[in-house]
Amino acid sequence: MQHLYDLSFDELTAFIVGMGQPKFRTRQVWEWMYKKAVSSFDEMSNLPLSFRQKLEERAVLETAVVVSNQLSSDKQTRKVLFQLPDGQYVETVFMGYRRRRTICISTQAGCAMGCVFCATGQMGFVRHLTVGEIVAQAIYFSRDLVAKGERITNIVLMGMGEPLHNYKNTLAAIDRLNDEDGLNIGARKITISTVGMVPAILRYADEGRQTPIAISLHAATNAERDKLIPVNKKWPIEDIIDACHYYIEKTGRRITFEWALISGQNDTIEQAQALGRLVHGMLCHVNLIPLNPTTGFSGNPSSRERIDAFQQELEKYQVSSTVRLRRGIDIQAGCGQLRDRVVNA
Ligand code: SAH
Ligand code: SF4
């Protein structure tokens, strides 16, 4: 069976022509898939019945099964756990605040980077997601939005997995999400979040793309970062910062640093000062997020006072930062957390 979301427009054309259909059918099928986000061939009402039946026999639209679908108590965050045909789980989170309709999608089942505070890191790496498996997460949420006359406005690649480890599929998926004849999500409205895979950041900078990147820094000294992020030994802070300077120089774009505040560990004034010295004068912004507690890590989120003190210290170095609220805590909307609860229940 062919997973249709795995195919580019040209590949879909070849597939459809191979079924003895005229080329113009591709555009029709594409519209049903990406603009209307239908879930069955039956709904593709402008296709001949015989073609729809053939598609049914040879192709699939949805390969993932929804295992859990939860709405947070404030009704603004929805989290879906999908099971893939090989039994693996991936999570997708939808957040609707004010006019924004943001989805947080996964790029891998599991993750090889092993960050100690992360539920996905705690499970280890299973496999890369295909282009179709990445894109289908957006399609799933697009379906309900289209029915309401709305659309996805932003996408963050902050679900399970390290996007730059699955480089080729991630970038192909971004191109697909970006497609004007499809979901048409602006390249600038998509954010790639990375643990700091230095060679991939350099390669990405050379591509001259509009899609911004966020770096999960979480500590400003190697001694502290080594404890949280094992791959820091491979790609230490100074190399990441060099890669960021290269990226900024090449693209003229601002870099975002992510910082999950863990009480007593990386929320100290010393860490804030070290961060201030590290990125002072750089075209960047820091997102401060209180840690989401996970079963495999004993750290706790920082208190509001500690967060404020951290932020004030950064201001002394003219480093701009935003404190991000934790949303959807009651539905375990943090990366990898829902799978954790279903599998280990
Ligand atoms: N692998 C990529 C993207 C997925 S993780 C990356 O690491 O950037 C998305 C973000 O969630 C990262 O900034 C990551 O550090 C953060 N994160 C993971 N577990 C977390 C937790 N328990 N609490 C707060 N943030 C967490
Ligand atoms: Fe992987 Fe990102 Fe989790 Fe680290 S934080 S283990 S890189 S998903």
C-alpha cells in the first residue's frame, strides 16, 4: 500500500499516471489531501468512482491510528497520541490561543540525544518518521480547522525527536507544509528546534531558508550542560555558539535559545551571568520555560521568583527573553510525556 502523504507532487503524478489516469487528476487529489484534508477516498467527490475504488485498493491516506485524544482543562490545548503501523507512538499537540493555531509535531519515534529531563530522550531512539508521517500530523488537525473555516497558522518542530537528525525528511516535510497549493503555511511560521547538532546547523545555514531555528541550550557552561544533555560532549557550547554566529551571518535571522528552568540547577544567577556573557551582542532571544516534570528525572520547575531573578540578570547583559507559560500541564502536553503514560501505565 502506498502512503500518499509520503509522495511529492511529482511522485503522486507518476503514481496516478501509473494507474492509467490522466495527469490532471493529481491536482484534484492533491487538493482533497492538502486543502480539504479529507480522511477517505470516498469524499473525493469529483473523481470517478472506479478511480476512487482503485485508490482504495492501492493507497492509504491515514496510516496512523489515534490512541488517545485529550483536551486540557482550559480547552486551549489538545494532545493526540498516534500509533504508527509498526506499533510506534508519536505525539502531536495543538494550541489555540487568541488568533494563533499552532501545532507541535514530532519528527522521530523516540530520540537518540538522551537529554535527561526529556520523556522522549528517556525512551531512546526508535526510528525516523517518514515525510508522510510528519506531514500527516498537520493534516489531522487541519481537518477540524478547515471545517470551522480556520487554518493552522504556526508549526513548531518541538514534538518527539531531533528534527536535524532526520534532516532530509524534516526539510522535505517543511517544503510540503509550506506548499502554496497545499496547507500554505509560511516558511517563517515554522520553527525547527534543535539540541544543537553543529554540522547540521552549518549545513542548514548554507541552504538560505526562511524557516527559523531555535537552539535548546538549557545551560551556559559545559560542566552544567554535560549533565543535562549528553551530546554536549560531542557538540559543546562554544561550537554551537560559533555555528549560531555563522547562521546569523549567512541568513540575517535571529536565533532563539530555549531554556527549561530546573530548580537549583540551571536557574542560578551564575548561569544567567554565564548566558549573558555568552550571547551578549548576538542577534538572539531567549525563551525561558519552567521544566515539565517527567517520571525519569527528579528535577523540579523553578519558582516564579527564580525565573524573574534569572530574567532580570539577563537584562543586565541586554539579552531579551520571554517567560513562556506551561500550557496543557494537566494533559502531559510536554514532549514525549503522553506516550510515556500510555506505554508505562
Ligand atoms: N529535539 C529538539 C526538538 C524537540 S524537544 C530539541 O531538543 O530542541 C522540544 C523542546 O522541549 C526542547 O527545547 C527541549 O529541550 C524541551 N523539553 C524537553 N523536555 C522538556 C521538559 N521536561 N520540560 C521542558 N522542556 C522540555
Ligand atoms: Fe531529543 Fe530534544 Fe528530547 Fe533532547 S530534548 S532528548 S534532543 S527530543
